[in-house]
Amino acid sequence: MSKNRFEEFFKKFVVDFGGEVLPEVHRVRYADYLFSADRIVAELKTLEEDKSADHARKIHALSQDWLKRGLLIGFGRFKISLPKLPPQCQREWLDILESPVENIIRDANAQIRSTKERLRLADHKGLLLIANDGNFLHTEPMNYMTLVARVLKKRKNGLPRFPHIDAVVYFSYRVASKEEGLPFWVPGITEQHDPEVSAFLDRLSNGWGAYLSKVTGRPFAQISRGEFGQRNLTRVRIEINSWIEGDQHMISTNILCQKDDCGQQIELVSDSPETLQWLVCPVHGAIGLFENRAEFEKTIREVVNRTAAQRGLAGIGPDAVLRYGEVGGL
């Protein structure tokens, strides 16, 4: 399906859902849609070209440059893995991955800003919709949303880099996710938890799923906050250590990736305690998420206490403070 055909298809959904398709204005670049009742301005960006081969060429050229600069040592044909590279190489590889994502986000932020200014919608929130309609480099939606989260990360002064984007959805119409083999929908809120935006995303997700299934006769993978929060612990292994230190009972845990028997320690990635908390494996990328830090702590506490009870150990008390930087340092 061409970009224009997909956008026409999505416009029909927006109208069916109760939204408004904004007109194209030559003097100023408007966003695509307005959901007046929910005070949402939305911009749609479409990934319609397969970038797998192009990415492979760039990484090959980059690896040759690393060899010349002495950052990498290898002979003949050899495989490289992002988490096993030196930090400088990791940053340069991530720059290649993140650059197209940042271009999309920067452009959408400007369009949403100009729309809010021209139409006097200062109290409206901005939603970026990223539709994959042909890019097979990014068929692992959780990994792509991790790139989005990295780009949206706040500045050192605490202010957001792209203040007019309050939520992002990454979804597909005909491109299947690598794991589920189905069209997907992954939502995320960029700032402090907003119940109105969350409720709108839930309704939009349900509406799109129903519309897509009605038109195509196919189900789709709704990888939402709540669903993934329940599923992600099937992809990790939690190791528990318990000991007495002075007059205090101490508990530490390691949270490890068990996908393909990986065993790598999981990192918790987020912008703040109130935003989405991503479980990220250095090998497999994002393998789960929680809606906020409180949900993560509650789930981990329940799992640790249940396992500790089975082993005859004391668990984590309700007043205990969980301390960590990376997950695994509880």
C-alpha cells in the first residue's frame, strides 16, 4: 500500500472515530488531525520504505571506520553486537538508528506547535502517530519505542526537548511485528502521567483495532501498557539473595533476561517515576514495560515476596524502600 493510500485509509478511520482531518495550508504546515472533544492535536508520520539494506550498508561502513581508528579489532568476516562494542562505537551506532527518529519527532513537534498557535489551541495536547507501512528494519515495536524514548529524553535542565509531543503511538497496518506476527499498536506518554491522555489512547487503540479487524478480517497485537506489564515477567528471571546485616534483614535481587537463555542483566529505562518504565536487555532490546515506577515496584515486590515465601525466606516489607539505579540493584 502506498503512503497516500494508507493515509486515505487512516483518514477514514479518524472520521469514523469522531476526529477531524485538518486542511493542508500552504503558508503554514498544520498537523493532520484534531480530536476536539479530547483536546488532542495529532500528526501522522509513515515509515513506508524498507531501510534494512541501507542500515546494513551504513553499519558495514561504520565498522570499517572503527577498524581504521583502532576502536575495533577483527579479522575476515566477523559479527558485531551493539551491547558488546566499546562505548564510543555504541554511541555512533545509536546515532545512526536515532537520527531518522529524531527527524520525525522534530518535524512533528513543529507542526503540532504551529497548529496549536494558529488555531488557538494552547490547552490541547500533542500526539505523534508513527505508522510502519513498509519498513522491515523496525518490526520489533518495543525496540523502536525505546529509540523514541531516547530521543524524547529531557534536557539537563529538566525541560522536555520536544514540548508539544505529549504522547506517541507506533503502529502498523500490514507490517507484522517480529514476535507476534501481527499488525501492532504500542502507545506511550512522554511526560507526567495524564489520565485524560491515557484514556484517549486506550479508546483510540480499541477503535483502531476494531476498525482494522472489520476491514481486513485480521486481529492485531495491541501491545499496551497493562498487557505488557503482565507479560514481561515471563521474559525475565529474578534471582533473590537474602542475608542479615547487623540487626537488619537485607534482600537483593538480580533481574535477568531469559529470552533465548540470555542471562544479561536488565536495565530499567525511564524519564521519571511517573512515565513508562522500560525493561531493556543489552542483547534483545526492550522486552517489557510498566506504566510507571509504582507499578514496577508493586509487581517486583509481589514476585519477590511470593518466591521468598516458597523458600522460607522473609520478603520485602510494605515500608521497605527499593533502591536501584539499573534494575538488578534492588
